[in-house]
Amino acid sequence: MTLDFSTLLPYTDELVMGLLVTVMITVAATLLGIAAACALVWFKLNGATPLRVMIQTYIELLRNTPFIVQLFFIFFGLPALGVTLAAWQAALIAMTLNLAAYSTEILRAGVEAIPRGQFEAARVLGLSRRQTWRHVVLVPAMRNIYPALTNQCIIVMLGSAVISQISVNDLTWVANFIASRNFRNFEAYLVVTLIYLALAVGMRQLFRLAGWYWLGGRQGRAL
Amino acid sequence: MTDFTLWDIVRNLLLAMRWTVALSLIAFAGGGLVGLALTVLRLSPAAWVRRLVALYIELFQGTPLLMQLFLAYFGVAALGVDISAWTAATIALVLFTSAFLCDIWHGCVRAIPVGQWQAARVLGLDRLRTLRHVVLPQALRIAIAPTVGFSVQVIKGTALASVIGFAELTRTGTMLNNATFQPFTIFAFVALGYFLLCYPLSLYARYLEKRLNVAGSR
Amino acid sequence: MSLVRVDALHKSFGNNEVLKGIDLSIEAGEVVSIIGRSGSGKSTLLRCLNQLESHDSGVIEINGRTLDATTMTPARLSEEVGMVFQNFNLFPHKTVGENVMLAPMVVRGERERDAARRARKELERVGLAEKFDAWPEQLSGGQQQRVAIARALALSPRVLLCDEITSALDPELVGDVLRVLEQLASEGMTLILVTHEMGFARDVGNRVVFMHQGRIHEQGDAKTLLSEPQTPELQQFISAVL
């Protein structure tokens, strides 16, 4: 076997476009997913019982089925109910729902790791539930779970390779495209795999810096 | 197109589920063996060995499983060896599983306090005996829950073998959909199939974790 | 010939020189208490004696054999030196009896029956014969520490090193552990202790070694040294701890 990477050069533009699609959809899903998780975890810990059960069911369903099946269900299955989505919309929804399910569990663990004394201290100081949440719980909980949460975002980015299967023009789709044109399958997939690796490493560094900056201080260094 | 009754769909999916189960079992068993070897290697006194194992883990944890499948499939084919989707999926999933299990197990070994190593050492146990009699038995106890938990990831990972054409549950669902155009029903059933495999394992992992926390260190 | 001989021992952690040339010799049957502020190097000295820390330069001889990592396996070393830790370090997945039996069986290849008989004897010696089948977590700190002593004794070491073995105990449990040590001393066991128990050092110990800034600052007969410290540093230390 001889490897010939020069055959990839004519496809630089496609690769860059694919990279952009992967990055953009990951960023969007991360922001939406974590925002959704923050809301879900609040309702899960403070909401009425039926609501809690619904949220838990959603989490278990998402966590115990493969992402690719979730994606197919949303993209192929929902139009049968009259909901027609563009491929990228279906992909974004699937990624968001997936990340939200995992992040809710991670956040819950973070909140439950806050010592009881913190809640009691807030209460005797006269803080309302919402104020306690906002001023006492949120930041320490974030610090507790920051590594797990950011790791989950990276997992979602890597998992997004699957959205090529519903023809979103992401990095993996570009790899398939190149392979179908020049038949240098292995080189195309190897290069794209390394791009993913660089993305994962880059995201981790970025999260580390961001954690330093936002969560800062003594605990920030412990990250 | 109307030849397919609901029962036909379910029956075909159930049959395909056997392949999902088989692939999961092989990936988990093979990945467990390779992962155990890697865990021991990662405890080696030689820094370069440890670094090599860490790099292996980084490679598999930092790239998409789908790409790993493609590389196994087309990489081996590029060597001139004819490879079936089944073999490629097995190779990729075993390696993928081994990297994650090694990472989990290494974390469990690291969770054993350094005092245990020292106590064994002053009692005259060498490195391997310390591992065998003192560290690994304790690490094993805390490793069970996350290991069972990870088996869920393996089962879900096998769904990606559908992309390189291995006819397991997801692939069969796609093929049935092409024949019947009932995507909502079919993918709901496919999802249900995975859920039935995964959810009990998730519950069991959670139960084990809770029991471990209650039982303390013994 | 001394049982333990330390000559010009040096040890650094990075740029921090913790032991700056230690000379020490200890005879068989002596009970030596090493005292000093935290950071004075006393624990490091103790840990060098059984190679939990390797020294940078200097010589350590135990029973006439030079300690160095390449020739002394843990198994060989365990015939000479036993150690008890501040935090007990019992194996939580093994019963009390199994804790004591492990090394004789695994390292010495003793049969289970012999190891069990020996373990019962050593547990009796520390007053815990009835705890043979208990789990470590079911015992109080003082009991755990006595099991740790029995575990060390089961290998018949010539020297027993004790690294602040009462520091993690509730005050009311300290006495039980010290009584065991006192009994060992009366049986002629060589003991080297890093300790804060000045009363024990004075009443049971033969010799006190005061360490200060990585050196042996002052040493001598236990009673004399503690009642008439010669250097201002030791005077200050004694008035601070008493």
C-alpha cells in the first residue's frame, strides 16, 4: 500500500467548508443543549412530579438509544407526522436533544454534590429558592462538573460525524465525497480523522482556557 | 410495499437484533481483554510505555467512532486484504472499547490510595504481587459499575457498523424503511430495540454504584 | 556492630534539600525517638530507612547489609525492616487475619495453616485475638493501628519503624497503641519512632534524636535530653509541645 496525500489537495476548499459546517453545528448544539439542560435540571429538581417524570423519561430514552437512530427518527420519521425538516435542522435538533439529556444528568450530579450546609446557610440568610440557585448553587456546581460537561460537548462534536448520513455537508460527508471521486478512501478518511482529532484537542484547550477565565480563582486552577 | 405487516417488520428487526447483541458481546469481550493488557501496561515503570498507552487512548477518544470504522474498513482493504463489514466492525469496536475500558480501569487503579502501595511494599510485596493481591482486587470493586455503564456505549456504538453496511439492527431498519416507507414506525421500533438492551444495563450500573457507595470501602 | 548505621545521608526533593548529611547508628534493642518540627526531615529519614524514598548519597546499612534499590528487593528488605504508618494502611478488602497473613503467604510462601497460626499469635500479642475475622472498617482507629503492628511483626523484622503512628488517633485511643509499643520494647524489639509523644519518648525510649532543618541537631539519652536540652532550638521545641 502506498499512501498518496497529494490527491487530496484539489479538495482543500471542500475540506474547509466541511470543517466549518462541523464547527458551526457543534457550537450551536452546545449553546442550545446546555441552555436546555440548565432549564431541565431546574424543573427536574424543583418541578411538579409529572414534569419530573417526563424529564427523566426523556433523559433515559436519549441516553439508551444510539444517536444515529435518534437522527434517523427525527429526519425520516417526523415528516410522517407532517413535520418536515431540512437535514441540517434535523441534525441540529438531534445533537441538541442528545447533549441536553446528558448535560442534565451531569448538572444534577453537580448540584447534588453541593453540601447541604450551603443550602441551609442561604436559607438562614433569607435567600429565596431562586436566589439560592442563582447566587449560591450555580457557580460551585459548574466548577464541580465543568470537566464532565465540556467532555460531553467534545463527545457530541465527535458524534456529529454521523450527520453525514442524512447528507449534511460536514467533514465526514466531505471525506465520503472525496473518496467517491478519487477512490483514495484511506487517505481521505485518515486526513479527516486527524482533523477531528485536532478539533477535539483544540476544543479541550479552549474549554480549559475558558474555565480558567470564567470560573477563575483558586478552584479554576484546579481544573 | 404492502407486503410487510407490522409483524414482519418487528420480526425482521428482532432477527437483526441478534447481530447487534453478537457484535456488542464480541466488542466488549475483546475490548475487555485488550483493555486489561493496556491497563497493566499503563502501570509500567517505564515512562515511554505509559505514554504510548496514553496516546492510544487519546487517539480513540479524540476521533469519531464512525471514522475509526471507515479506517478499519478501507485501511485493511487498502492493504490488499479483502475484509467484510463484520470483520471491520469487530476490529474497530474492539479497539474503541479497549481504549475506553483502559481509561476507566486505570482511573480505578489510581483511585486506590498510595498508602496501600506503600504498605504492601514494606511488607515485602513486589510490584506485580502488590497489583495482584492488594491494588487490583480493590480497583475491581469500584470498576464494576462504570464498566457496566460503558457497555451501554458499546451497544450504541455498534449502530454505526450499519454505515459500513453491516446488517445489524439499525441497518435492517434502514433497509426495511426503503422497502416499506414507514419511517416513523420502523425507527421507533429500532430505538425501542436498543432501549430494551441498554436500559436494564443502565439501571444495573446505577444500582451497583449506589450499593458501592453504601457499602463503603470493603 | 550497630544494627542500623546511617552515614552522610543526603536527600533532596527538587531544589529542596530535606536531609543534609545524617549520621546515626542504632544498636539492637534500642528504642529511638526522632522528634522535631514538621519539615525537619524526620519522616523522610524514616522512609529512607526502608527505601520508600531512595536517598541521593550516603550509606544506609541494616544488619550489615547496604541498602540500595538495585540489590535489596522489597522481599529481602522486609526481613530486616517493618513499618507502621500514621494512617494504618490496612487492606480494606481483607479481614484482619488476612491482612496479617498476606505477606507471610505471598512473600515467604508459608502455608495458610502456618500463616494463620502465626497471625493469631501476633494478634494476641497486640490484644486483638478475637478480631481475627473482623473487617478493618469495623475496628476503631486504635484497633486498626494495633492490627497494622501485628501485620508488621508477622514478618519478624529486626527493626520496626513507626511513622507518627498515634497522630491520627483520637486521644483516648493513643494509650492502647503505646502500651503495645512499650511491651515490644520490653521484649527487646528495636524501635525507631517518629513521634510527638514526649512522655513515651522519655519513659520508654532509650534515646532521643532531635532533628532541625535537615540535620541531627542534638541527640542523647532520652531522660537527660528532654529534661536538660542543650541547644536553644530544642528548648524552644520542647516548650512548644509540652
